[in-house]
Amino acid sequence: MLKRLVAIIALVLGLPVAAQDPLVIAHRGASGERPEHTLAAYELAIDQGADYIEPDLVVTKDLVLVARHENELSDTTDVASREEFADRQRSKTIDGQLVSGWFAEDFTLAELRTLRAKERLPGLRRANARFDGLYGVPTFAEIVQLVRAKEAETGRTIGLYPELKHPHFLLQEAGIDSVDLLVTALREADLDDVDDAVFIQSFEVAPLRRLDRLVDVPLVLLVKPGAGPADEPALRYEDMVSPSGLAEVAGYADAIGADMRMLLAPDGSSTGVIEAAHEAGLQVHAWTLRKENAFLPAPFRKDGGEGTAGNLPALVLLASAAGIDGLFTDDPAVVLSALGR
């Protein structure tokens, strides 16, 4: 009944009927149910049936790729409570923003392995906080190992969708070339060919241009309203998703990963970006679908507080009907159920 109702709404709004279900991309793992960027979150997402898992990649002092939402560690680990690391607290200007805390690039892998992960949004996700302290910070190599083990167990292909976090900052301020590190890691894992289930994403242009010359996997330009690439300060994402802008993006990327607000208007109608991207030969992946009221557009919220689960299934079906090719979600089980998978 819900699927039929949303299809009717889509027709009224003039949205195209999607040819196939979108990819389901587990945003930082099943992070609606486990602390994000932990092996437990990734494994749960795989067990729920996600097509891809998404690790955000930062780099240690000794040049190891590890998964954290940001290179600043205090939101997602217990580093702030660790007396032995009190003198590592710093303030850094990252992509034009002053950030204070503890940064992955100031720690060796051995030091990071002593930290324990914690829930980033405990006020909204109290149930996740019960897992605080149980999990460590995984390396990209460990995530690849997990994926291969689960592929052997399940007999299905499980994709990887890494994001390079702040590559311009790391190169300019720390001398760390995260593009080179990722390319090396993918080549060592034999995951750099066009037929491998890998997307690489970035908010920045130069890393994608370099990656386009170095690997054959599809590349994704991330875009959000009111901002632009840190390495191209004269550009704005709103201009980059115009028809002419998208034609240029198609010269070095295969998809855009867009904030949902850039794709669907408040009434659910298309902003035209989806159609323009498809016309340019680009896929469209939308972020981020989360079940809590705090993250849902007003029409999809339910009675209760910010942490109450709203009507995410209806939004999923509307996004699918709009022709979106992939959905980033903290809640892959909810999204897959809405899609009838």
C-alpha cells in the first residue's frame, strides 16, 4: 500500500518512474544501530544486505588509512579522556574552519589502536551508546579483509565506497598524500579495475582528477548546498550541478553524491538536478537517509522527539521514484525493507 501511494505521489509531482531499485550504501556501516566506522557497524550492514559499505578515510602519522568520520577524533573515540594523550590536543584550520581536538595524523597506528570507539550522537541514539568502548578504530585493510570474508560466507559481491576526508588539507598541511595511499591500497587489494565493486568519493576536484588517471573504478563528486570544494575556492556546488557544470564534472567523475536537499524540493518534487546529471551521463547518489525525526524533512516526521523514528520508508520510495541511483543510509535494514528487498 505504501509503495503504491508513493508511486501515485511521484506521478502527481511529475517524477519519472525508476527503472530499477537504487543501490543501498551503508553510510559508515549500519551506524543507526552501532557506533559508526567500526567493524561491527560494517558487518551488521553487510548482514542486513547493503550493496556497499562506506568508510570515511583519514590517515595516521605513520601513513596508514583508517576509518573515522573526521580526522578530529574526540567525537568518535575516547581520546579526550586519555591522560597519556592530553598533550596532543591541537587547533587546526581545516577547509577554512578552526577545529580543536585530537587529530589522526598526529597519532601512530599503534597509538590509535589503544583508543576505543564511541557513539557520535548519544543524545539521539542512546541505544548505540551501550556499545561505547567495545570497538577499536579499523584500518582500511581490515575493512577490505572483512568484506572478502563476508563475500566468501554469503556468496555475494559486497561493494566498498571509500571517501577521502580533507585530502587538500592533509597534503598541504601535513605532507600526506592520501590519494597515493588509497591508490596503493586498492592496487595491492586488486580493487582498482572498472569491474570491481568500488566507488571513490570526495568533495574536492583535484583528487578526483588525479584518481581518474590512476584507477579505473567509478569516481563520485560529493556536493552540498552553500559550499564549494576546499581545493577550488572559486567554485560553488550549486553552479557545479547546473547543466553546464555537470558536463564538466562528467569529464573526471562518474556520479555525484548529493545532499538530498539539492535533489528534491520540500514538496518532494525534483529540483532538476537528477535529470540534468543523467543527461550528462552521471549517476546520482543521495545522502543521507536516517530514520530519526531530527534528520527527516517535516512531512516525514512522526509524533515524538528528535530521536523518534519517522517515516523513512516513504522518503525512500519517493527518492527511488525520482530516479536516484543510490541511497546513502545509516539504516540499511529500513531502506532495504522499504524497497522490498
